[in-house]
Amino acid sequence: MDGDRRAPAAAAASAASVLGDDDLLREILIRLGFPNCLVRAALVSQRWLLHASDPAFLRRFRERNPPRVLGVCAGYSVRPFKFVPLPQPPELAALSRRAASSCAYAFARGGQRIEHCRNGRLIVESLRKGTFKHSVLAPLLSGEPEAVLPPIPPPRRHPQEPTQGAFTQIFLPEDGGRDGITLVNLWKVRREVRAEVYVLGAGGWGVPTTAMAEIELPYAATFFAKMLPPVHGKVFVVTGFGYTLGLDLAAATFVMLQLPAGVQYNYMLSSAEGSGIYLVTADRFQLSVWLHQMTGDNHGAGGWLLMDTFSVLEACARLAGDSWVPCEYLNVAAVGDNADFVFLDHPSSGVIFSVHLNSRVVKKVYQRTADEHECRSVAVRISPVMTIWPPIFPAPNIGHDQEGIVRAVRSLDRR
């Protein structure tokens, strides 16, 4: 009996002794694997919270455990979006269900498409009572209500000017928060590109900053193909003329970035460490990953470094199975930060694939349904919904005794 009573006390003392070593505690925390598990661990005590939320520790944690894609919002310009969940380990199953439920609710209420998705939040465009409205959803943040955005200000274009290629896009800030939502109006007049940049504040969209740039193109040339999400404070416009036009959102100035030889339309950009930019492109079924460090004034094609190139034809054909239709191209639909992953659309087969670029693992994500196959000539829009980074730590629960620490550690082991 005495031995039975002493066993829990000895276990508590032993665990407290081990976890009293800060270096060892950090090594335990970094092996939790998922941000939501790290948040739970931070609730044990103030000391655990300080270690878990330390910026240097978080950098190490992210390198070892990069954010996961819970699912994708996929849709076409002619159909509402839907949330497609991806297989998850048990630790993330609840988060994936929450995202699926929230997105399904939004789309059932008239959500037409996703304007932008970043760090657990989405800007959704909805048609309500004949009017397009925009709102911010946070499917991974329980308790954060839907925020309806003020009406979109129209571009301040002169009605008599010969305008071409007008774009309006809304973007979440790069940290995924709610402060700093940006609206960009972009259009071309003759050989001049013009832009307006609005930042949402407490009083609405406010007064825009403006930018202009001259481009060397024929007067009637179509200039814009699409506008890509912000990378290091710049949005980039796909032009199809061997370069991409970047707009610095803070300075309201343009910069022309030459592309690697042969790259025109079918690419996406993502942020790299520091000020670098990754470019992922598909030439038929050959994927290539390029890196540009963007240091100083080096914006020329010589700044691009080819990091990797490989074919996904065999894997895509095998995974598509009976639905495979020979076709010589894939569309690059979305790319993750640091070029961690890419989503590819194969319109002829109606299949969306994901590729983990470091391991080159290809997976089948989605197969168009019969009624969606009529959209095979329309480019699919993909918005990955990912785990939030950096984690949002709640207020600490201070004052755990040794027995509480042991219970917390055992609960983490069961996860």
C-alpha cells in the first residue's frame, strides 16, 4: 500500500525534475508536431508559455513542423466554391471539420467565390439581394464573427479614356490578420498602367494612394492576365510578356521583374525567407522551381536561380486512373509559402493534384463531378486553408502544481 502511494509522488517528482531543465523542455515542445498541440501545452504554466511563444523557438518549430494544408476551397467563376478537406492526422481532425463546417455555411448563404485566403481567414464574395458583398470569415478561430466589409469603391477612371484590362482585387495582410486589408484597382490606358491602393481602416476605405508606370507595348495590346496575392508587400501582375509587373503597396510604385527564359503565363509566386521570391511554373508536365533573392536593385532575369525541375506526368496519369484524358498542360493554381507545395489543375481530366515540392510526392486532391465537368474550359481557383501561423496563444493558466504538470504531459502523450 505504501509503495502504491509513493509511486504517483515519485512519478510527479521525476517528471518535474526532467521538465525543470529548460533545454530539455524546449526539445519536448518542438516534437509536439502541430501548432494546436503547442497551444495546449502552453496552458500548463507561465514558464511553458514563455518557451512556446519565444520567437527563436517558433522559428525552429516551423522549420521542423511547417503549417499544414487542412483543405482547399475550389471553384470556378461560373459556380460557387466548395471546401475540399484533405486527409489529416487525428491531431488536426477537429480543425479540419471546423473549417469544412464554416465554409459550407458561408457558401450555402450565397458565397460565390474566395477573393483571398490567408492564415485561417478568408475574404468571401457573396451575392445577396442582387448586390455583391464582401466579408471576412475565420473558420479556424472559434468565436470570431463574420465581418462584412464596406462597399468596394469603384476605380476613379475618366469615362472618356480608352481603358483596358481593369482589375479589382482584395487581399488580406500577409500576417493573415484583420488589420490592413488592401484593395487594389488596376487598369491600363494606352501605354500607361495605373493603380489605386486602398487600406481598410476604422472609417472605411479612406483615400487611395496612386501609382502610374509607362510600358513598352503596342497601344492595343492586352496587358494583364491575373493579379497574384501579396509577396513581401508587393502584388505582381502576370503579363505574358516575359516579365511581371510588381506594385509596392506601401510606396505605391511599380517595379518590373524579368522572368526566367520561357516563362510567360503559367506560374505563381510565393514568399521566401528574407526578401526572396519563389516562382513555380509548369511547362506541360515539367515543374520548375526558381528563386530570386530580390536584393538591392537586381531585378533582372539573371537574379533567378533554378532550384529544382522534374516531371509529374507519370504520377498524374496513374492517380487520375480511368478519368485520365491525354492533354499536354497543367495549370498552376496555387503555391504555398517557401514553395512548400503547389496545386495543379488538369482541365481535360477534371482532376486537381497537389505536389509537395521538396519530396516530389504527387497526390490526387479532387475530381470534378459530372455537372462540374462543363467547367473544364474554365480555370479553377484554389485557395488552400492552412493551420494558423504563428499560433495564437490564449491567456496563461498559472499556478499548476507538479501533479498538474504530470497530467498535462500524459495528455500530450495520448495525442
